[in-house]
Amino acid sequence: TGTRRARLAWAIGAPVTVAAAALFFLLSTGGAGEPVTSQLDGVSLVEGSAIQTARGPRELVFSEGSSILLEQNSQIRVARLGTELAELKLARGALEARITPRTRSGIGWTIAAGNYRVRVVGTHFLVQWNPVDQRLHVAVREGVVRVSGGATTGEVELTAGQSLTHGLEQPEPPSMATTATG
């Protein structure tokens, strides 16, 4: 009888616990299937939207909590705003990003600059791109990013305090020191 009650409690309690955990996950991530959104000056950004700055920086705030500060004399294009991926293309200039970790938002972020891709793991970082000399600079302030494409071989992982610079000249292999320069 005691064993029978324990089995009954387990049979009822386990599914309830699993359902509660699933509900908590969906509520804490903003719900499954909702694309990331943003507005600039009251206008919704959509795939293909281009943003340029001339005299000063502009900040983009996204629905899942991430923000991008586009520095003066910079240009980006919104390549994708989806339910699992957000991608921006930095045409020139610099941006500073504060990205909500994917484990909380459900959104993976990529910043493309020329032939390079900066895949965000959840962090605060800076990306600079000069299309004239094909020069990329990435500096990580918090968290982790992974850089690929261009003159890199595979993915180069950068953590807080590390940076990577690549240009038209053949880069040196990145070191695990505080600054990785190529």
C-alpha cells in the first residue's frame, strides 16, 4: 500500500513536473516561434532594411533584449530577422553589440563583414570593417564570439579581452594571448 501510493505519486508528479518545466522554458524565452524584431525612429526594420549613420551613432534595440550601437559613418543591412537567427551585414564602419545569450533568447546572432562572419555566443563585442582594404577587427569585451571566413582557417574563437585583426595582407595565426592579431 505504501509502495502503491509512492508509485501513484510518481506517476502523477513526474508528468506535472515536466509540463511545468516546459512551460517555464517557453515563458522565459519569449515563446517558441516568435521572430526577433526592432524599430528605428518608429519604423519596423525588416529583412533588407539598410541603416547608415553620418554625424553620430545610432542604437538599435531588439525585441529579445539585444542592442547594436552603430558608430558614426557606418552602414549595416538587416539580412535576416527570424525565429532562430538574426543576421546583420556590416557594409562599412563599426558597431558595438550587446547580445542576449541564445540560451535565454532562443535567437542565434551573426554579424557578416565582407567575407567574414562573426557568430555570437552571447556577449558584448566590437566589430569594425573597412571594405577598401578588406580589414576586419573584432574585440570581445564579455563572453565569446567565433570568427570565420576571409583569411581565417576554420573558426577562431575569441573570449573576453581578446581581439582579432585581419586585412588584405596574409595574417599571422591568432595566438591565445590577450590580443590575437593577424
